[in-house]
Amino acid sequence: MQKKKLIISTLALLLLVATVAIAHTPLCSCYDNGDGTITCEGGFSDGSSAAGVEMRVVDKDGKVTIKGKMNEDSEFTFDKPKGSYKVQFDAGPGHLIEVDGKDIVE
């Protein structure tokens, strides 16, 4: 009986941990403002703010050309680079999103 309770308790704890882990999925989308700038908006699936999350713009060779952080509104605006680029939303291990510049439209 004790062993069964321990197994049920362990399974319940694992389910709770898995639910919490899934509930904190990073989200980031970017759009072209039509004025030579790009704005990215970020957050987490549980409603958490992305304020302070590191943002990077990298060129086709992987070189960081722009670096900054999401502002208090969970937004990051930058001048649109010439040529190919990618935007990286980096909220830490397991929380990296990369948006290809060719997918960013008005």
C-alpha cells in the first residue's frame, strides 16, 4: 500500500512539473513597420512579460550586428538591416527563438 501511494505521489509530482515546464513556452513575432524599422514582440505562454530578454540580430555569417533587450512593453525595435538576417529572442537555455528576416513582413 505504501509503495502504491509513493508511486501515485511521484507521478502527480512529475505531471505538475511537466505542466509548469510547458506553460512557460517563449513566444516572439516580428513585423516590418514599413518605415525602415522592424519591431519584435515577445512573451511567454503563461502570460509572463519578456521585458529584459536579450535580442540579437545576426547576419548571414552568424555575426551579431545588433544587440539589445526587450523593453518594459516586451518589444524590441531596430533598423532593418540590408541583406539576409535573423532575429534571435534569447530567454536562456531552452528558450531561444530565431525569426528569419525573409519571414518578417508588413
